[in-house]
Amino acid sequence: MALDLSNRVDIIDMRARQTPSSASVRDDILAGLNKPVGEKQLPTLLLYDEVGLQIYDEITTNAKEYYLFPAEEEILKNKADTIVKVMHSANPAQDSLEENVVELGAGALRKTSLILRALSRQVPEPFNTPPINYYALDLEKRELERVLMEVNHSDMGPELQGKVSTNGLCGTYDEGLKFIEDGGLYARTSLNDIDTSFTAKYPLEPVARDVSPSSDSSDRSRTVPTEGTEATPPLTPSVQTPLHILFLGSSLGNFTRGEDARFLKSLPLRPGSGNTLLLGLDHGSDGKQIEAAYNDSNGITRKFIMNGLTCAGRALGDEKLFEQDKWEYVGRYNEELRRHEAYYRSTCDQTVVDPGSKASFPFVKGELVRVEVSNKFSERDAYALFTEANLRPVHRWTDSSSQYSLWLLERPRFSFPLLTSPGRTQDASRSPFSLPTIDEWRHMWAAWDFITREMIPQSMMFEKPIDLRHICLFYCGHIPTFLSIHLARLLKEPGTEPVEFKRGIDPIVDDPTQCHPHSEVPLHDEDWPSLRSIWEFQARVRTRVHDLYDDIESGKVTLTRKIARVLYMTLEHEAFHAEPETPAVTLGPATLSMGHDDDEADDDSTEVLSHDFGWDNEHPKRTVQVERFRIEWRPVTNGQFFDFYVKEGGKDLVQLPKSWVEIDGEILVRAVLLLLHPGATLYGPVPMKIARNWPFASSYDHLSKYATVKGGRIPTEPELRLFMDKFECGYEGGANIGFRNWHPIPRWHKDGGKGHNGGLWEWTSSVLEKYDGFVPSKLYPGYSTDFFDTHHQVVIGGSYATIPRLAERRTVRNYYQHNTPTRAACWRGGDTFIRPDMITSMSSLDGGGSSSAAAADLTRVWSKSSSSSSFFTAARRLFITCSNILQARAQRRQNSGVRRNESQKEDVRFSSAGVSLWREDGRGRTSGSRLASSSSARGLCRPIASSHLRSNSLSESSASTMVVSSGP
């Protein structure tokens, strides 16, 4: 095949396409100079004319203090091939004959050459028409021609021939992006240019990219190729050519905060298409290093900045308008704003006159004129920026010194904004947990529609997600019906059928005949309403929500707390239904505030926007005392439990967790969403090597059994709340909530010692039950009271599918049945010391038999202040004796059909006391499990409430972090 070996460089000059209304550099200069003293500024793009680009290239080559370039270059030298593979892994089958790669502010292409080579290696053989089109966007046409010609004439040229074409786009960012949005790149493709040989099959090496469900690869009609499979591109080019944007060099830092998010949000990345953005960000943690980087010892940076004055004069009509000997460069790091600032400082009193308008601009000696800012991005800055820009991180690569990162990002189909945004002007008195905005409803509807209309095939609509629930179709109708019922009551208007969807079911797992009141539903598939009719009903109900917000805005309806309560409750109800089914630190003693004041008796009040709404089990505000305890930083992982299960005899103690599945002898991890059958997950079963560091999801009972062996205990709700208050990083800090990912991720702690558990609710040992001051909701009376049945444990925090409004409100209390096999939550481990009164209680467990003898031994060791090992040996003997008694009792009850009662809960309390002692003996330690013993082997602790503990059933559903010791 003959290749095109010409050296022609194709440059598209977009400046010639400007409309008369386009803002000019001249206008920007005059507007900046017309500001008051201390606020004057010049546009940053003045620095990047042809000369400026060449000087910048000199900075990256000869300014040893400028760490940004070598840090980014190091990443690309080591990871370019991996980056390119992950970039393309959303479309591993090459869905189109070509793709476009656009670099914003390309410069000299020294780093870019590493990406271009990696791109060429993705194409197995050259073609007459290169399948990959690279476009370098920059301001100067001659400089673009020069650097692109250098690429073609370099040793890299032959590598790119027939694989990657190199082209230029001459213009500003705005001009380039508008050109792309208007289809300028796609219009350049002609059917006559198709090289039919490209349609031949060729193998692609797949890579495991964590693609969001917004990407094409998540479509259930398609599968991602496994290793060794072949992919066949289509025969005709796609109308939607894949687009990959490169924005390197931390150039985004030149935008102000808020402007940076708006710019990223404007990028023409199609949601859910697999289009990507490769973005470079400087961490900027060392102020002195930063100042040196922007004021190098060779003076190259000063020359670069001062050239901007020449460009400013040229734009106004006189290159020498700004006399260089009357100005000097000043650079400084603003630690409060986390940015470097570059200024021109006037060395004398002077006046500059615009040759065109004759306008005068006076400057006093010492006055500063800002020309550039270079923002730095902490972990929290980056995640907040991405969320505000509606971008999802796919992967991140960091240099060896952890100074710089390359982020690969994509645009999801939907996302949830920050509750408070640095980029928006907001009413400081407005609570984020007050009346939901209409945008919050739109985000929630987008999430729900994606789950129900795209993730679940229609063939599964008549399947039950789990055996003890309704079919999937029920939940499609239940959500709008719940909303319709409450809107009708609120507005005193007729409701909307169908009533079949009024309320779902949550029967007791141990006895499914026991269930709270619920709707009667059709028994046969053909008796259910059609899916189309449900969606039409859903649309009508959503219109009512829009109408209500319009009426509130116009003043037709007066906003009261009751109206706001109905709207918040119905939105959060929908959010709850989108939930998944699937180093230690010492804290306390402390006084902890729990709950908040939210009395429905005050709902006639019109003070709405400053009020925090919540569910009935969040009210009222109350104070609890938390004793000293020691808790692990991180939840137990799949890997830790896998080692226990496979290598440490766990198979003899517990069943295979329901969050795992064994296929052909290999244990895989499921990632289940509410309406999906546990085996039919979004990604399918995930290999343990990928999910090894994810938090382990199981039932409360299953994790209690694990705690029995490890000697920990599940923390109480106040203990876990205290831990989260101190160490949770939140959504803005990168927490895996709000569908940031569609599965758990490895748990981490980075942001100033704060972090996140990886994206699961966390178990507590607290049972959902009535407490002093509890008042059932008038709007939804059975929300909590129907589950005061001793079978539901409190879980707090949030999962990857929890909207920020719920996960960020610290008073939210969710609840799962302790032995439900499909709920996903995690566990932090811990233990507690035995009390003398517990020993007395255990001694009478079997009426003065073996437990009495064991208790007597322990009491004797205690009274003699014997060694720790003797104490724990005696305690372990008592525990084993009591455990055997309890297991025998449980078996007898099961055989006789006797249901759980108060005496059974009493038994369990004793068992849990013994569990902690076994751990304190140091038995059952495992690699990677941070279980520390207490400083006092015989310390005392407050009693464990009998209602806060559950039996050692082997069903699973959740996860948690372990408390490792407690006491004075």
C-alpha cells in the first residue's frame, strides 16, 4: 500500500472565521487597564505570541527550577502507552474509522510527542488515510507550522505515517472549541477518503478501565473484549467521531477559580460517549519551590513575562508603547488562594496613551498590573473542580515526587453537583438540606431514568431483584406514585392512578410471613400496567413538580416548611431507592451531638430555606456520651476477608459471602445495584485482584461472625458518628458518593488526614428503635415505626449511589435488616472489655453448670491481678463455654420453631462480651488487619445494651470498620 509521505502541514486558521461580535484582545487590554489602582490586569494570552512560545520552550529546557515540565514529562515517559490504552478502553472495538485528538495550547510538542508515539502504537499497521487525527491548537500560525514540520522531519515522522496525522488549529481556546462544536473537525471527513483496508480485523489489547455507566461500553447489548479477543471496526465512519482532548502543563491554572470549572464544563465532550480529557494539574504544596519555579536564576521567566508588554503594545498599535525600563516583573505565591501571581510593577509615575482611542491610563510608582495567575490544586480542589465541571475521574497518574498529576476524565450522563460551590454565588443563609432545588430533582430523575431505562433490560422488568421484594416493574411505578400521593395530599388535589404501586415490601428475613402493611400487587405478569403507561404516568407526576416550583417562584403558592418537607421527603425517598443491594485511632471520651431539631409541628412557618429537613428518626437534637475507644482507620477489605476465608479456616466458620460468587473455582466480587439481580451486575463479577482493596460488603450477622474470630466488635452509632465527623473528607474532598463511580473503590485517607471508606454504608451495632423524644412523621408515619422490630440495624454514611444531599447530612440514619443477604455496607472492627457484672450473668447461663465453673476461674484470676495471658486464657475459656451453650440453645429454638425473644437477645449480649476477650488475647491476628490491644487488659467499659446485638446467623449483607479496643 502506498503511503502519503508528503511534508504538507494542514493548519486551519480560525481567526479568519471570526464574527464581528467576537471579543478582541485589544478590548480586553483596554478593559483591564481601565480598572482602579490595585485591580488593573492584562490578558494572559499576551504571553503566548510566537516569541513567547519560543521563550516558554526555553523555560522548559533550561530553567532547572521549573519543576512542572519535567514532572509531567516523567509521567508520560513511563505511562504514555497505559494512558492511551485507558483513554481508548471505553471503545476497545474502534467504533469508527477515525478519531480526533485535540491539544489545547500545544506549544513545542516535546511532551506531546510521547503521546503521539503511544497513539501510533495503538494502530497495528499504516493506512492511506491515518485513522487518528491529531490537532494542535495554539495562537501563532507560523509557530504551529514550525513545530509540526519538526515532528514530520524528526525520527518520529515515519512512526506516525499512515497512523496519526498531525494538523494545526490556529486561534484561541474559545475559537477552537466553537469550531469543534460546530462540527468543523467532522466536516473534514469525506467518504472518498475511506481506506477500506482499515475494516479488516485486527487484535486490540484490552485494558481494564473503570468506565462509568455513562460510557458506551456499559450498554448491556455490548461487552468489553477479554484478553485475546478480536474487535472488528464498522465499515462506515461513525457520525459521532470519538474526541480526546489534551490539556497539559497545568495550563488550566491560568483561569481564576470558578472560571476554570466553567471552561471545563464548556468542553465539547459528549456525555456517555467515551470522549476523554487528559488534564495536567500542579499540586503546588511548597510555596518557596513554586516562587523559584516562576523566577528562575537564569532570568528566562522574566524575559517571558516582559515580552507580554511588547505584545500588549503591538495589539494597541505601538510595540514600544510600554517602555520596558519603566516596568519590572514581580512574582509571588499567594498561600491563601493557593496560586502564583505574576505582575508588572511600574517603577515610576507614568501615563500610557492608547494610540487608537487616545484614552489615558495613569500608573503610580509601585502599582501592580496582573498578567498571569497559576492556580495550584490540592486533592480537595481537584475533586471539587471536576464535580463542578460535570466531569468524572477515570484514572490518575502522579510523578515520583507527588508534585504533579495527569487526570483522565470523562463526561458522565448525569452527576450530582456540590452542595456548596466555590464557583457560584450562593445565599449564605440557605441550608443545603432545606428545600431541594428543581435542578436537584432533574439530577435525581436523570440518575433514576438511567438505572431503570438503560441498566435494566425490559426482559428483566418482571423479575424480582431479590426473592423478598416486588418485581422491578413495581419500583418504576412506585417512585412516581409515592410522589403523586404526597403532592395530592399537600395541594388537596385528586391523586393519580395506578395505586398498585403505593408501598413496597420488606418482610422479615427469618419469617417472610411477617411484614409491615403494603400494597397488594397483581399475581400475573399480564395484569401489571405496561411499562409505557408507567413512564407516561411518571412524566405527568414530574410535570406537577415543575408546576409547583413555578407557582412558588411566581408567588401563587406561599412556600411553607410543610411544602418544603414534602418535596425534600419525596426526593430523598427516590434517592434511597437508587441505593446498592449488595491505621487505628483512639477517640473519646467525648460528648456528641446527634440528630437535629426538625419538628413537623412548625411546618406552617415560612422560614424555609435556612432550615434543615430530615426524617423522623433524625429529630430531635440530643446529646450522648461516648466513652474512650480505639477504631481502625479503614474498613475490612475484600482481600482481608478473602485471606481469612481461604487461608485461615474461614470456610469452616462462615458461608461464602453473598457479595461474592464462585465461578469455575475462582471467587469474584459482585457490584450490585438495587434493581438488578445480584448476579446480573453492571460490570459483571469483578476479579478479586481488582476488588481486593475495596471495602468488604456483607450482612451484619456475617461480619459479627468474622468479629468473633478477630476479636473486634462493630461500633455503636455514636462511636462511628464521632469517627466520621473527624475523618470523613466529604463529596468535595473526593468521597465515592453521588455515582462518582458505579462500584466501591479502595478506601483511602489523604486530604489532611481525612478520607473515605470507598463507597458503602457502614454498619453500627445500634438497633433501630424508639428513643426519648422520637415522634413519628405525620406525612409518612410508618417510615421508622414499621421497622422498630429489633431486626434492623442502623447504618450511616452513604454508598457510591447515595446522593450528596443524603450522604453529607450527618444526621441521616439508614437501616438494614441484620441478616438481609443483599444489602451492601462495610465494617470497621473493634472490641470491648468484659465487666464484672457480665461475668456474674454468664456464670448462671446454664444454671450453675459449666459456665459457672468457667466464670469462677475468671473471677479468681481477676482478683489475683494475674498476668494478661492468664486473664485472657480464662476469659477465652468462659467465652467458648458460653458460646457452646448459646449455639445449643439457638439450635433447639430453630428446631422447635420458637421465634426470637428477649431471652435470646440476652444470650447474644453475653456472647458478644466473650468475643472481645478472644481478640484481646491476640488470637486470630491476620496480615493487613490493624487490630491493636488496649493498654489495660482488665479495663472496664459501660454495659453493652442487649438490644444492640444480634445473633451469629451466617447470612450476609453489609460492611463496617472495626473498633479495636474501648474502655477508660
